[in-house]
Amino acid sequence: MSRPVDLAQLRASARDFAVKAHLADRSRELDEHPAFPWAEYRALGEKGWLGPRVPEDFGGAGWGYRAEATLLEELAANGGSVFAKLVLQPEFCSVLRHGSPAVVDRWYRPMLRGEVLVGNQITEPGAGSDVRALASRVERVRDGEGEHFVLTGVKSEAAFAADAKAALVYAQVPVPDGAPAITAFLVPQDLAGITVELHGDMGERWMRRGTVHYDSVRLPKEAQVGEVGKGFSYLVEELTQERAILAVIYLALARESHREVIEHARTRQLFGKRLGDLQAVGFALAEDSTLLDAATLYVEQTLDRLERGEDSASQAAMAKWLANTTALRVLDHAIQFHGGAGYSTKLPHEQRWRDVRSGGIAHGSHETLKMLKARELLGRK
Ligand SMILES: Cc1cc2nc3c(=O)[nH]c(=O)nc-3n(C[C@H](O)[C@H](O)[C@H](O)COP(=O)(O)OP(=O)(O)OC[C@H]3O[C@@H](n4cnc5c(N)ncnc54)[C@H](O)[C@@H]3O)c2cc1C
């Protein structure tokens, strides 16, 4: 059972926080000068707003999906995607809950307080959508200092490559008489043998993504998170929740731009008319409004199913696809109908579009999400 939350009060405090902390200006600043927003991360932790769906036993607030969605909507509407994504990062690391009590105390609880940042490293140069093709390996070694692990591999595309103090790294572990098994490891990022190259990105630049090289990195035995061979199934469970809740952020950003472009279409005069009275514009806005409402209902239904503990993997996948494609269309219209100003950084629509665009690739690309739904419809071969 999730903890009851007064949603109206939460909405008001989230808006108040966003306005007082100038989150909209900070979002633009972090786009121009990418950095991890530690001050806001700590402030969100102090308010108990980092990973609020994490159960109270692990140091979270124990909220349900609707309460979390309310917080995300307000932070996204008043501060862009950055701070809403910060809220979710501890939940993106919920695999840590399978770790030993020492791992939970050292990494998970402090993360919920905004004291440390943990990243996720799955993708490799030769394995993205096809997670089972991971080539990173962890070997068990016994020497004069006892038993430990050695990690070798390359993790590309990793968010927070510059800032995470540790990462959940997924690697193959050879098992006697069996195929290698994907297993999760908690790897502090300051160990000997780790080097990082940063990428430049079109959006969400504050995440400072990069490639992390592991050259025979020695890990303590306690680094293993959960059981050998269970890494993939832990990930699948986490990804379902991630996809549904990310959809809330895409729609909140799009709704804000939609509201702003309607205002513009009401006031901008051209050819002796209001912009919105041009049928091509008015029809597009009418469609956008309906698509936003339809996508919102589908996402809310998905969150309610997850709240009730129902199997929702394919619906969560399609909620992300629907919300993301709807949001991109709406944001594109906001850019278009604002004309030259819409394309410029004077208005927030282009940044919102760039930030939402990552959702077609990260946390399962559109194509892999549709594969999941198609398999459900057609049955597995
Ligand atoms: C902003 C951002 C943040 C990210 N953060 C992280 C992170 O923190 N940690 C991490 O591990 N990874 C992260 N990623 C990486 C992301 O998870 C991968 O990029 C994604 O899984 C796709 O893998 P890939 O890049 O190897 O592309 P590929 O798997 O090579 O796919 C290439 C293209 O083929 C398409 N495709 C795949 N399968 C099919 C199919 N069956 N039919 C048709 N088309 C198909 C894909 O959709 C894609 O368009 C991030 C990515 C982005 C953009």
C-alpha cells in the first residue's frame, strides 16, 4: 500500500519550489553550461522528493504513482525536464534494492537524500537494444588477498559518466557448465583501471554522457548486486516502471508548450486575422489538444495498472511511445507556430523538443517497445 498524499497541496508546493529556485532559468543555464545540478539534487533530497515511490523501508517516501506523477508534472512544467529526471534517478537504480544491506546503506539511502549519484551502465558499443549480447565480463579470482572480481569491458552511452560516484554495471559472469549470465555489480567510479571519455549531446546535456572503459578493474566481493544471472530480469522489471513514469514528463513538457502556443495563436495577427484563425493552425492545435488528452488518459490508466500490481510491461512500453511521439509533434508545432522566435533559444520549445527527443532511444527505443507489444499480440515464435 502506498502512503496517501494530498495531491493539491503537493502540486502547490512543487510549483512554489520550482519558482523560488528559478528552475526554468537553471534548466537553460545547464543546457548552455552542462553540469550536474548538485544544489537542486540535495534540495530535492531534503524535501524527500528524490525517488518518492521508493518504499519507506529503503528510505523513500513510499508514495504511489499518481503522487509521483503530480510532482513530476509541476517540476517539468515549471522547470523543464532536468529536475523531474533528477527525481526519478533513484528509481532508475532500484536494482540496488537487491544489494547487500551494506550496499543499500552506503549507496541507496544516501542517494535518496541527494548525497551521492549512482548511474546505470548497460549499453556497450556492440550491445544496445540487444542486451543479451553484452560482452563485458566479470571473472572470479582467488589470490593471496582472498576472493574478488575482475571487470573488463566498455560501457558506452552512459548518463552521468562525469558525475556518478558509482554505477550499476551489467556484465556477463561465466558459470560452471553454462552460458555466461548477466549480473549486476555496484562499481565505485574511482577504482583503478577506469577511464571515461565524454560525448556531446543534442539535449539533456547536463547528464554529461560518455563511454566508460574498464580495464581489469578489481572489485570487492560485495560489489555483486543480487544473484548471478538475474541482472536481466531485475532490469526488465525496473524498465517497465521507468517507461510509464517517463511518459508523464514528456506530456507535461508538451502541455506547457501547447498552452503557450495557444496563447500566441490567440494574439498574433497576420493577414488581418489571428494566427489561430488560419485553418491549418487551428486544426493542428485542435488535433494536438485531443492527442494530448488521449495520451494522458492512456498513461494514467497504465500508472493505475502498475499501482494495482498488474502485469503492464507492454502497456508501459506503448505509453512511453505514445507520450513521446505525441509530445514531439506538439512541441514541433509550438516551434513552428512561433515562427523564427520558436526556433530560437529565446523560447523554451526547442530545448523541450531536444530533451524529449532522447525518449525515442533511451530506456528502450521506439522499435524495441513496439516489438514487445507485437509479441504480445501475435504470441512468441
Ligand atoms: C539521452 C540518453 C541517455 C542514455 N543513458 C544511458 C545510460 O545511462 N546507461 C546506458 O546503459 N545506456 C544509456 N543510453 C543508451 C540507450 O539505452 C541505447 O542507445 C539504446 O538502448 C539503443 O541502443 P544502441 O544505441 O546500441 O542502438 P542499437 O541497438 O544499435 O539500435 C539502432 C537502431 O535500430 C533500432 N532497432 C533496434 N531493434 C530493432 C528492431 N528489431 N527492428 C527495427 N529497428 C530496431 C533502434 O531502435 C535504433 O533506432 C542512453 C541513451 C540516450 C539517448
